Amino acid sequence: MPDPWIKRSMLATDVGFLAYWLATAVQLIPPYPERVLVDWNWSFLVLDVFASVLGLMALWCLRTGAPGAEQLTLLSLALTHAAGLNALVFWSLRCEFDVMWWAPNLWLTIFPVVAALAVLRPRLTRDAAAAIR
């Protein structure tokens, strides 16, 4: 079972993903000036929503005791990491460094790795101990 900080962080991140896309859709967040950047941004919609839905499903499974919570958690974290890392690589290739985009994408890249390691730590520790015997 994930630590409480992981569950809170996942909830905030997954709700944040959905809020971002809602704000983008109704143009509370202004579109990019170049059409190709608008298209690039929208190309993340499916990945972000899928990561968010899986994360919210994982949290529901954890709350209700339904099976599959750990697997859904790890899938959501992996997809969240992929979304953040892809965005950072794109902006790096363009040599554009705007803290308003880098900060959330650094979160999306780093948080899932730390959280996944925390989720897997008991299994890794158990397996390492078994291998030593």
C-alpha cells in the first residue's frame, strides 16, 4: 500500500491533469502562438488523461480494497513520468526554458520515479533478502 504522501500527491497530480485540460479546452490557458506547438500540446491529451484515469482508479481500488491497486498505481506513475519527460525533452531540444512549464513538468518527471520506488521498496527489499539466503 502506498504511503499517504503518495496517495495525496497522485490525487493532486491526477486532478491537476484533468483541470489543466479543462482550462486548455476553454482557453483559460492561452494557446501557443505557433500552430505546431498547439498541436504538440494537444498530442499529450490521451496520455495525460489515461494516466489520470488510471491514477484515480488506483486510488479508488486502494480505498475500497479492490484488487489491482498496486499495478494501476505503477502504470499511472509510469505514464505520468513519460508525459513529463517528453515535455522536458521537447523544450530542451528547442532550448526554451520557461519556469511556468519546467516546474510542473519536472514534478511530472521526478515525483513518479520517487513514488514508484517507494511503492516497490517492500518487494525489492524482500526479494533482495531472499536472494541472499
